[in-house]
Amino acid sequence: MKKFLMLLSFVGLIACFSLRAQNNDSVQVTDQTEQAVVAEPETTGTVSGFFSDMASALVAMVFGLVLFVGPLAMIVHMLFVNWETRMLEKPVTVEHFIDKRTRKGVSGAMNDDEVELGFQLLDEAYNELTFVETDESGNESHKPATMKELLRAQKKIDEVDKLMPTDAALLERYNEYRSFLYDYLRRSFFASWKLIILCVIVAVGIGFIGDGSFLKNFFTTGAFFWFPALVYYVSSHVPQYMIDRKNERGGGKGWFSTALVALGLGVLGSGYTVRTKWSDGSVTEDNSSHLIALFLGLLVLIAVATTIYIWAIVNYLRNYVLYW
């Protein structure tokens, strides 16, 4: 991270010097006497211009970090978490661990201490789940009370993976626990599709009405809408345990953002026609409210689309960092 920040600072300084050089090249001096007279103020202006350019470059870097580099880092993290969860779905074979042990120069068979430690870690992983259910026969089963318990259990199972289990009984239980974890940690999209569709429509609209070609407008100005929609889509993949908990509480899929989209559509369709019948029998119609409703509705929908950055960050923190 430090190297990355140093690189950004270096790029910013290069940009400042480049801008300053272009400004200096554009100045044409025609009178040597006048050049001597204004030499000192020009030097001062150069220094102030340098700091002005440097400030502009830093603002541009911060703007880029907030709007693009930061969300890209979020996407990389979220994709890694999803990939890590997907790995739990596939059972691990004894051949996999034997090959792994061979490559590391370790004996293919586990010793008794390793087997004992492996079962101990799996028991600890199971006991991390504090919610206990008892069936009619009196058999107890553990379930997660919080998302943090599942993550702690996953860490214990990862420690068993480092033991490279080849014992048949240990490997069987290891795969059972991995499958058990996957049932709770697997992720599904649980948010508002309407908000994503709205952002894509706004981005496409910008592509058609902006100056220049469609692709240029879509991938520049339009990126302020479709790119956060992409981040929002990935960040809205919720672990199954959290989906079950939300369903128990009665929470819907992105109900608030969906309500905002519905509000914009409601304003868009709120226009009406005023018909006036005059004494001579003629009838006139006033449709001006339709234009007003169209303008206000589009304004509300664009404003709602701009909030997707907020929802993307909130969902990322909720579903990948804090788990609440």
C-alpha cells in the first residue's frame, strides 16, 4: 500500500512538472528589456503556478481514488471472497493432499499427533457455532448465531487444511464441515435490480445525448453510472446465512432503493390533462403538466441513480466487512 501511494505521488509530481513545462513553452518573449523588468514577478508566478498545478493534480488523484481506484480494490476483494467460498463447495480428495505433501517433501501418511490435532480443530470449529437446536430424539445440532461465528469456524477448518489430512476418517469429516460451511456462506444477489437497470439506462442515455460518439460518452461520463452499478451488483451478493436472517426479520431485496426508483417513476407518470369546455361548445386541452411531470420525473430518477455509489459502499461494508 505504501509503494502504491508513493507511485501515485510520483505520478502527480510528474503531471505538475509537465503542466508547468507546457505553460512555460507557450510564453513567447519578444522584448528583452521587458523580460528583465518582470523577471522577479515571473519567478513568483512560476512558483505559485507550480503549487497550483500540484494541488490540481492531487485533487484529480484523490477524485480518481475515491471514484474508481477504491471501488476497483473493493471488487478485487469481493471476487476473492466469492472465489474462496466457492472452493468450499468442492470436496477435497486424499490424492490432492498426498500430492501436496509430496511436493513439500512431507510424509504421505499423517502421524497420530496430526490426526488428533485435526479432529480437535474440527471440534473447535463446530463449537464456534453457539446456537444449539435439539430435535425430538434429543439430538443436538449447532448453527451459527452470527456471521462472525461462521468466519471463526472457517479459520479453524483452514487450519485443518494446512495439516494436509490424508487420514480417511479425518478427511471425511473435514469435507462434511466444508460443505456445512458452504451452505451458510454461499452468496446470492439480494438487492434491487431496478436500481441497476435505471443506472444502465441513464448511462445509455448519456451516450446518445452527449457530445461526441456514443462509445466515448458511454465510457466517460456514462461510467459514473454503469461502473458503480457493477460495484453495487458484486457488493450485493449476500451470504445465505444473512439472507435467512433478513427473511426472518421481513426485510426485502433492496426495498429502500427500489422505493426510490418507484417514486421517480410515479412522478414521471403523474402528469394529467386539463380539459376546458367553453360557452360556445368548444373544448381545449392543457397538457403542460405532462411536460412538468416528465422533467421532474427524469430529474428524480437521475438523482436516484447517483445514489448507487452510496449503496454500493454500504453493501460492501455490510456484506463483506462488518456482516450486519
